[in-house]
Amino acid sequence: MQLLQNQIPKEVSRITETLAKAGFEAWIVGGCVRDVLLGRKPKDWDITTNANPQQIQDLFENTFYTNEFGTVGIVNEGVEDETLKIVEATPYRLEGKYSDARRPDSVEFGQNIEEDLKRRDFSVNALAYNPVSQQLLDLYGGIKDTSAGIIRAVGEPEERFGEDALRIMRAIRISAELGFSIEENTKQAMKHCAGQLSKISKERIRDEFIRIINSSKPKDALFLAHNIGILKYIAPELEDGIGIEQNQAHSFDVFEHNVRAIQHAADKNWSFTVRLAALFHDIGKPASRRWSNEKHDWTFHGHEVIGAKMTKKALESLKFTRETVDTVQNLVRWHMFFSDPDKITLSAVRRIITNVGRDHIEELVELRICDRIGTGRPKEQPFRLRKYQAMIEEALHDPISVGMLAVDGKEIMKITNEKPGPRIGWLLHALLEGVLDDPKRNTKEYLTEKTLEFAQLSDKDLKKIGEAGVEKRDELEGESLKEIQRKYFVS
């Protein structure tokens, strides 16, 4: 009990104490209690109380009423921790029948915590803690299941999933986030109720799908979603890859390859964009697969083009943002970039950078690594990929040039009244040499003063200083590129 008490943030305690002083009960409830018991930082904090919404709002200065279930958002001012900026307080609830497997036909405010816990989804989420009385309430074996790493429905599993079919996805998501297993009766009920997920809005499905993708074990979750029978309600295109054998470079069928690719992205803690692209990157292979008598093997020509179109359709169906759809579609489209360091040119690398954008070129390389690991190959970065990464950095590298100076040719002509000609170039490179020796000199004031000084020199003397600047630039540029090569062990 002391562990729980010590882990309750003061911003949450302030709310429960304020409610208690006003004569109301106040319990911290749900996943945040479970997470504290597991030693995890809760993603949010929820409070349930016997106060009604108006009574809650009357007690706090900054609140807002969020939904038809009576939830009041209590704003904590000046808090940096995102999980504490808004704490939700909801009255005890009694729910009527669920006619559409999505939401209760009616909601009434209850009078005791026991009634509220009875309607919750899983035992690990049906825990309540009262910081004032320091009482931990566990009516459904949630502490035992949390300790054992088990997800078990509260009461009759089919009733819980019949009330809200999204709970099927939630069970899979919690399993992926916590590494928990699903109790057998609960799992069988999930299978039996899987078809009810067709009644759930795409937005709600997407939100749970995002959390599955961002979990530590998306591979297990996606296999489970298929086995339970709900993957077709999320992204049916993924299941087209089941049983689709690939060429000799691959150890797995298309579906398992994609799922293993996203797992590697999760293992590396790479971005959501990379994870999503890894899952969909070979989605076009079933439609493009052809047998080659010449190679005695399967080919998948153009699968990245087909896959990009399929990815766009799948993500749009799930109501992802335009930015996410465009970025992931583009990564899928270009994931087959040619990377043979003996044949690829810097201009070709620059074209790939243009195709995916400077902000996403690193993600494209990470996707390629996921693709490689997904084949069953143990080495994620062979020499050719490291060489390609070095070429990307070289292509992105801003060359050392007079363009770095705080003045340009037009300003020099204005300062000196010089006409266009070779003297302007010599002047710029003379200034560059001084800046390369001491970057602090790269100011308009200093360079204007030096420009007037250099302008007094003869063509011969100015050209000599300018050529020295060119030599210094080339020397430093060469060292910079060598450092890039050493960084990727390809020098």
C-alpha cells in the first residue's frame, strides 16, 4: 500500500483530497493503478467519484466537461508532465444494455465504487485505490492477475466483449504493451465475438492500432489479431500475404516477413512512421508475384509501386492523417532503392533524397534495415548499406564554400565598387580562408573591413591569397568527407 501512496503525484492527490474534504469519495482507478503496481509510469490518471459533474466542476477552478459519460477534465496549471496536465474525474457509472456493441444505450450515475468496477473490462483494469483512506479495492483478482501477467475479463467474457467489441483490440494491445498473456476463456470469447468489431468506427480501431504499433511487441499482437480473427477488420490487405512464399532470399512468407520487419523497428525503438512502413512495405507482393522459369524462383517486380497504392488505401480507410498517409506511402514506394556502392552515384542518391525528402531519408534507411532483418538474415547493416549511408550523409553534407560567408558577391561589389570579374571570386576565397581559420570572424562587420583591405591589393597579390583560400577549402572538405567514411567504417 505504501508503494502506491508514494507513487501518487501531488497533482493527483490534490484532486482526491479536495473531493474528500467536500464530503465525496475519490478513487484512483483503472490502468494507472495497475501501472504503478508494475513499476511503470502511467500514461494518464483517472479518478472516479460519487460527486456528479457539476459538483466536481464547482470544486476546481479550471475544468471542462468532456463527454456524455460525465467525465470532467481537471486542468493542472504550470505542469510540464503531459500525463498530469489534465486529470479526468468521472462519476460512478451504471450502464444499460449495449445494442450496437459500441456504447451503452443509457448511462446513469452510480452511488458506490463496487457498481462502477463491475462494468470495467479486465481484472487488471478493475483496481481502485483511495489515497485518503489508503485502501486498495480489488474485487476481481486484478492484483493476482497483474502479478501473474494475465489479462482476464471481468465477469462473463462474452458479455464484456458484447458490450464493446473494441475491448477485443484493447486486450491484444495491453498484451503487447505489458507482455501479458490472455486467459483462455477470455481468448475464446474474443474469437467468438470477433465479428462484432465490424460495428466499431474506424477512428476507434485506428487509435488502438496505433498503440499496438507503438508497443514493444507488435509482432505478437499482430499474429494474435490474425488468430483471433480481427486483423481483417483492421487492415485486411495484410492477411493476403499469409502463405505467399517468397524467393530464396527470404525465410518467411510475406505476412510473417512484414510482421518481423515491424518487430525489428520496435526493438530499435524507431519512430511510428518507420514501424508502420515496415508493416506495410511488402504489402504489394501477393499481387505482383510471378514465377520465373529462367530464375526458377518467384519474382515481385513493381511490388513497391503496387504496395504504395495499397498502403495509401489502407491508411485512408483507417482515417490516418494526410501527413502520415503521404509519408508512409512514400517510404513504401521507395524502399527498394538501389544500394550497390560499386554502381550507385551521388546524383542517384540525391534523387532518392528528393523523392522521400531530407526529413525522411534516415527513416528510409531504417526501413531497409527492417526489411533485411525480416528476411531472416542476422546482419542488419552489411558493407553495402553502410557505404550507402555514408553516401547519403555526403549528399546531405553542406560543402565548404563561399556560400557560408556572411557577405556575398553582390555585397562585395557594393562595398568596393568593383565590377563583376575574377577579382570578386578571389576576394570571396580570401575572406573564406580567414573564416576557416577562425569561424568567429564570419560577421558582416569583420568581412566588410577585410573586403576593403583586400580591395587595395593588386590582381597578382589578391589572386595568390584567393588561391590559398581555395586550397584551404579543398583540404578541409576532403577531411570532412573522410570523417563521414570513417563513421560508417567504409574508408
